[in-house]
Amino acid sequence: MGKKISMAVIRRLPKYHRYLKELLDKDRKRISSKELSSIIGFTASQIRQDLNNFGGFGQQGYGYNVEELYAEIGKILGLNMDYNTVIIGAGNLGQAIANYSGFEKSGFNIKGLFDINPRLIGLKIRDLEIRDIENLEKFVLENDIEIGVICTPKEKAQEIADVLIRSNIKGIWNFAPVDLTIEDEDIVIENVHLTESLFTLSYLLNEKNK
Amino acid sequence: MGKKISMAVIRRLPKYHRYLKELLDKDRKRISSKELSSIIGFTASQIRQDLNNFGGFGQQGYGYNVEELYAEIGKILGLNMDYNTVIIGAGNLGQAIANYSGFEKSGFNIKGLFDINPRLIGLKIRDLEIRDIENLEKFVLENDIEIGVICTPKEKAQEIADVLIRSNIKGIWNFAPVDLTIEDEDIVIENVHLTESLFTLSYLLNEKNK
DNA sequence: TAGATTGTTAATCGATTAACAATC
DNA sequence: TAGATTGTTAATCGATTAACAATC
């Protein structure tokens, strides 16, 4: 394995991917780190450093081929593959994620939607039936589910995480406002802590008034 | 004004706030940086450094008073105040945010919910009527709205941001997958880029398999 | 008092930026 | 070829960790 890539670099990759897609849609053939810098807001130096963690995608005197770089970053991000996904918690947030077509387009295929509420079980979101959370473990095991999206209240989140872990999930996208405890080092967790994000905005709002 | 607080520190504050709330709910009276470290996962040294950016909240030989520290961090985050808020885009995500009681409890009062879709306009979410986006500018101006939450598709996000800016918004919580352009230095933006978060998970998923 | 633990300075580590030789 | 721009090393900057005197 090569040298460890820092999280700072990793979290910039999706932004490169997004801006390169825009350039591609505008039929741009090539771009220099300097011009990309002016668009994306990172320094040209940082862009070249970031990209060189993964390979020499550019060419001296020319810059980067937009289409090629977009594809390469997609591969680095694992977007050339499909991922079987389940969503646990079919409230507004779970439904919002289930309904967002962008995720499916990127290869995150939602195979199941689960809830504990009997009034929701059986309903359909798009062509996806809401299932009883009792069946989660079996479903994940039998359908090669790799990603579990936790959209439950915080009280249930750890319990659900435990079920997912037992059924050999590979990654958890956690929207509950808790930090999950996961023993297995191979399981990856990505948190979306909305309250923390809102509180950060609140801090900045008040900082400005000083 | 004191020395500039780094974003790294600021983004840890909500996490302190959350864990202190848990301790408070368990009736813990005091805590040392060392024990807090073992719970929250930052080093004790970092915790003391972080807190000392804002004041000497602790006491040698004793540690920190949980209730006092919780209140202090709440004040630093601006959670001792109320914020009039509007949500633009009443799809699943906008509704999810409108329905989440935690935000209201923290002082983020949702005063209006707007959409462009005639089939949604007039419907009620909790006791909040979905209004025509045409009336957004006037509403924000007349109701002292400080925070706008953008939950529209990416194509509309900049346009909505421009309306909000014209009506003297103070902060924008942006869920659309774009980087908004804001001239006014005093307006703060906090992005929740869900796709970037998911792609980061995807990267980590594949990194583990190498 | 003795022990515990902070606040704070100094040391270390890591990430970003600058510089420039290599080369297209 | 001359100009442009990368890949990469070195310098700088900033954040984290360690250490410890102050003090409750």
C-alpha cells in the first residue's frame, strides 16, 4: 500500500469531481491547475499536490485532460462501481434520501427501506416498499448490502448499527446525532451531523457581529 | 477582537456541547479534561487548548463544572438566542428539517416554508403553511428572518441565495450541491454537501479493500 | 498539606504554499 | 524552439501534542 492519504485530501476529492463534471458539461477539453484554482478556490499548488497523491494525471505545458481527470477521480472515489444500499428510518429524512435520484445515478442503489412504525410499513416510496425493521438483518445478509444509511432517531441508532454490523455491512452513513461505537476496524462510518452543522452556522453568525 | 479562532476548533464546539449535555442528563457535576478525552475522543491537551480559546472555565485540581461549561459553550455557539428561520424548498428534505423538533428546541424558529410548486403551495407541514416562493423576499424583510435554509435543486440555489441576500439575510444553511457565490462578507454560509459526504464514504469503503 | 488538574508555553507533527527543474 | 505548466522538493505555516509550573 502506498502512503496514507490524509482526510483533508480525501474530502477535497468529491469537490474536484463535481467541478470537473461541470467543465465536462461545458465541453472543456483541458484545464490547468491555475485555472482550476480560480474556479474551485484551492491554490494551484494544492491541486497539483492533491492529484499527485494518486498519479501523474497532468502533462507539462498542457495541464489536465478534463474527461480523463474526471474519470480518474471517479475511480479513486469508487464511483465506477455499484453499491447495494439500505435506508433505516423511513421518516422525512429517509424518504428524502430514497427519493434523491442523484445517489442512484452515482451507483448507490437503494434496495431496501426499513422502519419500525407499523403505519409506515407496507407503504411505497417510488417503487420501494417500506419493510419491517425486524427483517433488516436477514435482508442485508441475503441481498449483499454494502451500505446502511441510518435515519432513525438517536435512541435507536446504535442498536441499528449493531444489527448492520452483525449482517456484515461494509459502511454506514449515519444521520443520527450520535457517535456510533464500532469495534470492527474494517467497517467505515461517515457521519452527517446536521445539528453540528447548524450550530457552526450559529457560531459564525454571532462571531460576525462582534 | 481577540485572536482568530480556527475552523477546526469551531467545528469541535458542537461536539463538546452534545457530550456535555449527555453528562448533564446523567447528573454529572464535574469532569476533567482527561475523562472527557476518554469519552469524546479528543486528547485532554486539545480539550484544554480548545476551551482556553474562550476563557478559563476550569479549576486546577477540580476540572470543569459540567453545567457551567455546557452553558458557556452554548453561549459561545449563540444558542442562548432565537433565530427566525425560513426554509426554501418544501420537498422531502425541506419537510424533514421543518419537522425536526430539535432545531426549534435550540432556538431556530421556522417562520416560513416556501416552494415554487403550485401543488405544494397551501399545504401545511406541522402548523406551517407552504408559501409561494414569489413572496419570499417580502416575507424575509418583514419578519426579521436571519437564517435561510436552501433545500432546492441545485439549479435554483444561487437564485434563491440572491433573493435572500437582497432581503438582508444573515446566514444561509445550504443543502444544494453547489458552492454559492456571495459578495457580502458579512453573510455566512454553512454547506451540507450530502453527495460529497457519500462519496467520501465510498472512497473509504474501497480504500479498506486494498 | 498532598494530589489532582488546569492554563499555558514549548516541541512536534502535519498540511499548505512556494519555488523551480523537468519536460511537453 | 519558446512558453506553459506539471511533478516534486523545500520552506512555511498552522494545528496538535507534550510538558510543567501554577494553584485549587
